[in-house]
Amino acid sequence: MAKEIERRGIPVALISAIAPLPIAVGANRIIGGRAIPHPVGDPALPPDEERTFRKMLVSRALDTLTTEVQDQLVLPLEGP
Amino acid sequence: MSKTRVVHYINQFFAGIGGEDQANVGPSVVEGPKGPGLVLQKILEGSGEVVATIYCGDNYVNEFEEKARDAFVEYLRRYQPDVVLAGPAFTSGRYGLACGLVCAIARELGIPAVSAMHPENPAVELYRSRVHIAPTAATTAEMLDSMSRASTLALKLAGDQPIGPAAEEGYLSRGLRYSQVASDDVGVRTVDMLMKRLRGEDFDTEWPVPTYDRVRPAPPLEALEQSTLAIVTSGGVVPKGNRDGLQSARATRWYSYSIAGRPSLSSEDWESIHGGFDTTHANRDPNRIVPLDVLREFEARGAFARLADTMYVTTGNQSGLENAIRFGEEISDELVKTGVDGVIFVAT
Amino acid sequence: MRLELGSFPVADVQESDRLSYADGVLGVDTEALRQLVLEGGEFADVSVHLVRPGDQTRLIHVIDAAEPRFKPAAGSTFPGFCGPVEMVGEGGTHRLAGVAVVTTSDLVAGDPVYAPEAIIDMSGPAADLTPLSRTVNVVLELEPHPKYLRPDTPDGELQSLVYRRQIRATELKVASHLARVTEGLRPERVVTYELSKPARTLPRVAYLLHDIPWMYGALSASPDSEAYGSLPTLMHPNEVLDGALVSIRDYEGCSRDATYFYQNPSILSELYRRHGVDLDFVGVVLFTGGPDMDAKRLACEYAYKLLRMLDVQAVCASSSPSGNPWVEFMMFCQRCERGGIKTILAMPEEVGAPEDHGFSHYVPEAVAIVSTGRASQEIELPRVSTVIGGSELHEVSDSPVGPVSVPYTSIFGVSSNIGQSWLTAKEY
């Protein structure tokens, strides 16, 4: 899906907990998320820290939209 | 001849532990067959034996891959199989990924490995080059057929015989191409293909052009602060009650919902109907899938100009590639029409 | 146009004091052939070898091969080379069936440093893959005249082209000479080729030959890299069968457009065989692109237009060997498919490792491709007792005596999509 949107010239920041899948399928801007049931959330964290975590992911996603991409841009989620 | 030693891999559901609520259970191993392994054992009869069954929760494998890997390596070393058979995983993406991982680990240890899943399982693209995958139907109704195809392949790989072309041996192409001598010459084959096309019959190209094409990356946004962004998600997040009846799996439709004026997605008004994972956490706070709360914050701060009033939603669970492409095209039409410059896409 | 091709089957070839043909045995006076080859002054020397299927013999540095032909009535066998330029494809022609005149030669000045190897094995695994291992071969091992070896020759490339034309001219002269033995004899079998109007309406189909041969002795397109390319042209299939086209370029051995393959074409013959039964075969389009996109586009538009004028529903197309011509081949496919003409492409897979998709260019419309083999793959050739054509292989440092591993690209004709070939590739 993301690829078809990019094909039309609209950049897509794809946040996914399973980065290898969009990598294999050929998405262009990929941001690693936390977990499949909650890619941009982490129930293990206290609410304020969870929101900070989510802000970090969204901020990364916004950054990719303004980044020139040659091949594939993949930002993995560092350790928990 | 001694019997072929087979180690079987299944997920928590087929191991009888439970469904989505148990998807986080860690890896275990038991001696002998379990669940669908009983079918496998019956098919193998005199030629092979299921010596052990490894099982694990689907989420666990994918979220704690390193820990799962260590356990699988230890189990495989302990039981020294001649071949590993994983699945069948049918269309379940996470189960497919787990099967692929187990098989890839086996291959690294020098053990032949076979998995079985539907050709459109997302794990196929990731693992097909490393692992022999027997194609299955979409649902468990075809368990017997799927298992018997996989076990035939497993026995062959465990033996010393060279394995033939994918179409003849019944596995999904690993993307490798080798020369073969055909029984008919190029002229007969070309004109046969011609006649099939002219008659409107099915024909098989001998050399498929690649389908997973690379899309040229869209140019970056020049001025984020002047851009309109839209949210697209395959997380199945819909207004509570799912008035449109979006499917929780194998979705054939997508829907658009207004988020105009909403500061965040409240759990009173929104829920995820995704059928591929435990939605408890998401339903407690839907912003864990769709980060509307945070996006509003960035919008208010002027990081980007405006969040589009419409959000686009489908369910990315065992959906076919063709549907995914169609959704992408249709949603693109809407995005272009409404002047959206960039997209935040959350996939689950 | 009605062509009657009469076969004189040859099962063996023997050294003889005169040219003779009896009971399927061709008698050849090799010394007389030597004199025939040397009389033009283009070669320093030549050795004539008679080789048979099953021999422990390897031919290397092969240039071309041709089937001996003779016209019992007046007429050119290879117009522009042997005899005046006049239309062929009509009347009677004799062929020595099961014989090929094969030429080998070392490089000359102006040849590319990277010279593609071309091997014919008369036995072993490679011998199962090409008709030229199954023919009785009269091999001319040619040594170029020193005038072709001067490295300081201006226009070196052109010199090489002149020499290569001389090789073909000599080969065809010998082929015509040998077939003359059938003068006054009745062929054992005659096949008639005629595009008669089918009794009922059948799908109209054309054959597209993507190639640059000599055509009636002339260049069908200029091989000069600055100017090459020409408009596609329409041919009757009988012209192709009857010696109008002669191989010009020394591509990769596996997909070399040997003259023998034009005379014994695979797709064209199959279209003929099914003419009036399953389909209505309307003609052959000779097609080549050019060095730039405009030239390629023009060639595609023009070929498509010819096919529209022929009112065909479908076209079978043989690609040129790999390289930039694949671009126009795929563009042609796209143009036809979008214009409602179904295309079936026959082409070799010459680039890439097993895990590569192997296309240097492709279009999504190329949905029906017949593969003539993953030619980049290696094949083990066994040790042989005799090597003809040279003492070292191009590209490979191991001795040509073998055992030696070479890519399929080095085996003459195994990936031909013009002549008969059996190699294909499958997914694993």
C-alpha cells in the first residue's frame, strides 16, 4: 500500500514493528515500531514516558518525510 | 534404512495453548508429535518419525527474536533432526515469520528445512530464498494436503537426492534460476505458448518478469511546515462498534473516517478490530496504533501545517498482495484529490 | 511463392579423390577444398577436417556454419555471396541434409579484446544441446592472411568486418560446391513451403526476427556504431529458408545467429507447420533498433505499423543476443501488447547469477517468454582427443583439451532462438 502511494509522488513514513516485511516488499521510508499490537505505544511504560516514546517515533517519521531517499531508508528501533 | 528424524515447529495456537491471548508465551519443546504433528506422523508412517515438537507464541518470536533464536538453536542441537518441518502457517503472517525463522536457523546449522504456507503469506517474500516452502491453501481445512506436500519435500531434502525445479517438486520458487534441457525445442514451445494465448487458455511464461518492483522513492517534502499530512493505517482502527463492518482478516475494503477537531483517539469512541493480534492494549489507548495525540501536538507547534481531516483505515491481516496494491491505488487517488503532501502510515 | 526443398540425407562423410554422393555417404576431396578456399588470397592457410557426431572432437573459435545448398535450375544459392542478387524462396533447392560447413578462425586486427568463445563438441554433454553436434561437419580451420593482422591498420574495426565477411563468402562457396554433387539427382524427400490461403479463418500470426544479418549480401543495417539501425522490413519466410540471410556478427557463442540456423529455423518452421491448421502465418519482420532512444522508438513504431498492416493478432519474436538491443526488444513487446497484438518472446538469459532475475531490461507487458537457457551458468566439458580451431580458449585459461568448465555462453548455438535449441531455465 505504502509503495503505491509513493509511486504517486507522495512520501510515506511507514512505522512498522516488523521492519523486515516492508524492507522485503520494497517500501522506501521505514521506521521500526515497538510491537505488532502497539507499534507506537508501550504499555510497560508509565503514561508520560509512553507519550515521550510515541513522540520520538512520530518525530522520526516526520524527519523521513523531508529526507531525500536513494535506496531504502530504514530506522530500526534501538533496544527496549 | 533408519527412519528420518523430523523436528516439527508449530505456534501456540496449534500447540493447544491458546489463541491471541497466549501469543506472548515463550518457546518450549516436547518429545514426539503434537497437534498437527499427529497428522504429520501418520503421513510419515514407516519412513520418518517426529522426534520432537517445538512451539512458541507468535508475538514472542517476532518481538524477542534473539531469545527465541537461542532457544531454537538449543532444541535443534538437542534433538539432532535430519530435517525440520515448520507449519503449515497458511495465511498467518506472524506464524509464517516464525516458521521461516526456525527453518532459517536450521539451515544455518546445516539441517535441511521445509515450511508450508500460503503463497501470499508475507513471510514468503522474506524467507523464500533461504527455505523450501510448500504452498498451502488459505485455511486449515486443507491441513492434510498441505502437510503431505511439506512432508514429501522434507523426506526428499533429508535424503541425498538432488531437488528439482520448484514447479515439479512442489515448493515455492526460491528465486534461483538454473538451466534445464527441455523435451521440445524452442520453436515448438514458442508456438505452443502462442496458441494457448490465442485460445485464451492458461499459459506459463518460462521466465517471469519481476513483480516486486522497486518504486522510486517519492521526493522529500521541501517545507514540512507548509505540508498537509494524512494518516493511513492497516491497524483496523475504527469508530467503536465498527458500523461499516471492516473485516478483521483478509480485508477486501478500506474506509475513511473523520478525525476533524479530535485532539486524540479516545477509547470511548475508537477500537481496533484487527484479528491478527491481541487488541487489549490498543483498545485501552487507540493512540498506541494511531498516534493522533502526538500528531496534534506537532501540528499545534507548527512542525507541519495541517493534519488532513480524513484518516484511511484497513486491516492488514492475511491480506493478499493484489488487494494491498488496489487499496494503495484507491487511497492515493483520495490523497491526491484532497491535496495531501505526505503520509504517516502505521502498519501492525 | 512456392519453395520445394529437396533433401539428400548424409549419414557419413569420407575422404575421397573426388566429390561424390552415394548411399548417404558424401565423398570429399579435401585438397580440392583447400585450393578452393585459398584461391581468393584472403587466408594464409586452411586445414580441412571431416568430423562426425560421436567423435572425441572439440571445435573452438567457431565463426559460423552453413548447410550445403544447390539450385538445379539457374539461380543463386546465397544471393550476394554466391551468384547475383536475385530473389530466393521460389522454385527448387537441393540441400545436403545432415551436413554443415563449419568455419573457425583466430582473431584479426580490429576484433574486440574481449572475444566471445564459441565451442562445438561432437560428443559429451554439450553435444546434446545443438543440432551442429549432430551433423557431419566439414570444418574449415582458417588462418587469416597477414594483411588482416597488422595492428596499426587504420579502421581496424572495419578490417575485421571485411575479414569476417570473407569467412562467410568462403564458407558459402564451399557449401555451394559440395551441394553441386546433387546435380541431376532426385532428392529423397521434398518439402513444399507455400503460404497458401487457409481454407477457414484462422488467427493471423507473424514472426519477428530481431537481428542484423547480411540480407542478399548487403548489410540489413549498418554495424557502424555511429549510424547503425534501419527501418524494419518485411520478408517472406521462404526467403529466410532459402539463403537470403547470412550471419554477420560474432556474438556470444550460445546465441550466435549462424547461417545454418536461418536455413533451418525453429520457430519459423513450426509456424509453417501449423499454417492452415492452427494459424495463418503471414510473414516475417526483420527488426533492429539503434544506438539511441529515438532510433529504438522509430524501429518499434515501424515494426508495429507493419504488423498492423498485416492485420495480425499475435507475433512470435526472437530476440537479438543480450545488450542494449534488449531495450528495443522489450519496447517492441510493450508497443504491441498495448496495441492489442499478443507477443510471445523467445530469448536467452545471458546475465546474472542464479539469484538474479536475469533481465537487463523488462516491461510488465512481457508476460509470455520462452527462455533459451540461463547461459551465464557453467557446464563441465570432458577431455577430448582432438581440438580443432586453436590451442587456447578465449576467456578461459584452462586448456581446451579439457576437462574444462565454461559458461553456456561459450557453447555454439545452445541458446539460439532462431535455430533449434533445447536449453531452457527453471525456477528453483
